[in-house]
Amino acid sequence: MHPESRHGQHPDRLVEAMRQVVLRIEVPRETEAAWTQSASTPGLAALELLTRAFGIRLPAAAVEDPLLTVHVPPAQG
């Protein structure tokens, strides 16, 4: 969600892979009306990034189908 905010020991480790799959890596300047490059399907681009960077392969249905989620209320006490 905030690719321009990278932290850790190797914050730019995935920048080249992000460029290859056309994921945004920086926020636009105020003068730019829109991002200069953006993946048409960011979810699929993120899967491609996982494959290129880590060798993890997930089916495209992982982003095309609804995601199952659950709300877990905070523990009380």
C-alpha cells in the first residue's frame, strides 16, 4: 500500500523486481496527475513479484477469487 516507505536492513532489495512487474515504487510528485507506471492488475503483479523474488508460485485465482477473512475481537481482561 505504501511502496515508497521501505524500511529494514535492505529496504531496496525488491525495487528492481517491483519495476519488472510494473508495481509502483514511489509516490508521484505533486505536479504529476497520475502514476507514470502502474500494473493493470496489482494483485497479479504482486504474485509475479513473489515468484521472481522468492520462487513462490500461487495461482492467479488467489487474487481473482474473494478472500476469506474473519474479524477477531481483541482479548478482554
